[in-house]
Amino acid sequence: MIVSSDPAPAYAQAVQALTDGLARLGVAPAQISQSFASDLALRLQSDQAPRQDIFVALGSEAAQVLLARKVPAPVLCALLPRSSFERLLRSNGRVMSGRLSAIYLDQPLARQLTLVRLALPQAGRLGVLWGPESFGNARSLQLQAAAYGVSLSEVVLGRVEDLSTSLPELLADSDVLLALPDPLVFNSSTIQNILLSSFRARVPMVAFSPAYVRAGAVLALYTTPEQAGQQAAEQVWQVLQGKPLPDHPTEPNDFEVGVNAHVARSLGLTFDGISLRLALRRLERLP
């Protein structure tokens, strides 16, 4: 059973890719059922848990429904960031196992650093805005940046009001701004200010969403819903073959590199998103 958080297009695209992927592997359409999180929650409250071989939760709301009650089948969570899944594990007293796993939307830090090195080899100072949810990655990024020969300029925000004073200081000490998902730092009310400030400071921003590229980020590294759905299909197939889910989180095995050519030209830069994606895949030895 595929459980979507809501009817949003991103979930529909992931569902289509997941069902198409399973069909190519030999799973008949009649063996696949679908539900929205709200509908499944009502069934579970009535102790009417559907009999399935595996549940796939798309998004945080769907994951919450399935983690809140121990359904009698493995649960694979996808299309959600690491911070959301870890928060759901804590709040529901759950741990990852061969019956509960996740495919994160977050790109590996090493992949993001490699993109910066490929696209902006002259950038020696990397600026990062940390918030409460993303700060758990700080030590890992510090170690990996050191291995890449990049120095970090970091600001830790405890409240969004601090952005107006912290951001100019950070940009003055950075060659590139790496945006990492955190709802306090990057949201609909802050992104325009961050993008405008970085543009005026001539500090290109590397983001995590195609929407941010359209808004003015020079580059973005992200996994599409279709790519996430295909990766989920591969793990579901393994379970249907009698194997357990991975007892550790899985990172995206496919991705895109988005480019805002207009902003890049304004900063005196030129990028080819297709070439950057292929170079990243070659370095990671991905097929």
C-alpha cells in the first residue's frame, strides 16, 4: 500500500514512478493499493489495519500515521527530509530496523561539497546558516569540508529575527552560500531576503530545491519525486522477494542539478547542469 500525505502533485508523481517501477519488476497493478494519510488514519483508529506485505509512506504526514501505530508489515518512508524522519522516530518511540526504514530527500553532504568544488573551484570559504533542525549536521560538514580543503563560515540561528544581523556578516566572509534544509532558516518569508542579500554581496547560493533556483539561487542539487519513487520501488521489490528493509537510512541514488543561467551570468559565472550532474555521477560511480 502506498500512503500519500495529501493529493499534491509531488506525491502523485512519486506514486506514478513507484507503480511504474514495480510494474517493470513484475508486480501486477492489482497488487498495489493507495490511500491518503487521513483516510488510513481513520481505518487504523477503527482497528481496521489493511493486510499488506509492505507500506510505503510518502511525506511526513503519511509517515506519522504509520509510525504512530505499529502496523503488521514493514514500513518504508520516502519523500521526507532526514530531520522530519528523525523527529518522528523520537516522538513515536521508534527505531530503524528491517521493518522500518527511510529514503531521505536530503542530498549527502559529500555530494553537495563535490558540486561546489566542480562548479566553483575558486570558492575557498563556504558559508552556512544553521537552524535548530539542521545543526545536527554541523560536525559532519566541518569534517568533510576540512577534507575538501574548504573553510567554513557558520552562523547558528536560534530565532529568525537574528537573520538580519547575522546574514551580512556571514556573506562578507563567504565565497559561496550553501543552503541546507531547515524550516526556521529557509522558508517562504525568509528566502527572498537571503537570495537578494547574497546576490548583492555577489556570493552565489547553492540550494536544495528547484523552486529556489527559479527564485534566484545559482545552483540547486535535488532529487525529483519521480526519482524518489523509482528508488522506493527498488526497495519494495527487495521486500517482496523476502528480504528485510535496510536497517539504516538510504540517501538518494539519483538527482538533478538545477541552474539559474540568468543569475549566473549576472555574477560572471557559466554552468551546465547536465554536465555537472554527469560529473557527479561519474565521481560516485553511479550507473
